[in-house]
Amino acid sequence: MPTEAELVTPERVLYSGGAEFVVLRTEGGEIMFLPEHAPFIGAVDISLLRIAPAASTGDEGGAEFRAAVHGGFVHVAGNKVTVLASVAEPAGEIDVERARRALEAARSALGGERADRDRERETPAAPGTDEVRHEPERSAAMTAMLFPDDPEAARRRAEVRLEAAGAELPAGSGTAGAS
């Protein structure tokens, strides 16, 4: 028996139907949800979402549904996987050239941003002291949700768009889902 799967954004439902499996990246890593999966709630990282539509009787099922998901939450209960995404783009709607331009812009912005970000994490613990307080590290998913204009998050979003669309990543790109 297949699981029910939904991908929902504030604007529309992008997928709703039976599925053999759903794969995406959460804060804890990549996860696959199969029928009758245990209850689960998690933060969705910037990632490629893959859904294998359920095979109807005698059929092989339809083509795999792919989308670039830019954060959100996943809820699994009662043999249903619901992905609530702030932004998601089905593979067929992705403008590959625009994604390539966004990737280049993010790479350019990353040049000086890393050093600035590291300095911002170290702040004096108390005025007039030399003691330094270090901010706790945030997960990539949390950083992307809290700071959507962060160049690293922009780079990851562009790479995931290209991956979802089946386009080749330019040289020097990391793995879209890994951070």
C-alpha cells in the first residue's frame, strides 16, 4: 500500500497523491519515507525533493516528481508525508539560466562574506573586557530560515534548482544537499 504525499507552499499544492517513497534532506541528513513510516516531524533543509508516484494496478507508476525545496517542515503520520515549504519549485518550472546566474552571484558574494560572518560570531562578553563570547553554531537549515539572504544559502538554493532541473552543475560547485 503506497503512502500519501503532499508538497504544499503558501501559494499552492505542488504535489498530492500516492507515493512509493519520498526523499529529502532534513536537518539530520537525507531521509527516505516509505509507506507506513514511523511518525516524524523535522525541519527541511534546502534540498532536492523526490517523490516516486505510486504504481497503479499493472502500471510502473509515473515519472519521478522532483522539486527544489528551500526550507520548511516535514510531518509524517498515519501513512501520510506532508512537506510544508516556504518556497518550492517543481523541476519543470525551473529557469536553468536564471539559476546559473544566481549561483554565480552567490559565489561572488561569498568571497568576503565568510570572514565577516566569522567576525560577527565573536563578540565581547562584557563591555570593557577582552573576554570573547562565541555564538553557537547553527545548522544549515536553521541559518537558511533565519537569514534567507545569506550568500551560502543562496548558493545552496541555486545548486538545488539546477540539480532538480537535471542541469549540470558548473565546476567548483559542491554537492547541493550537503553542507
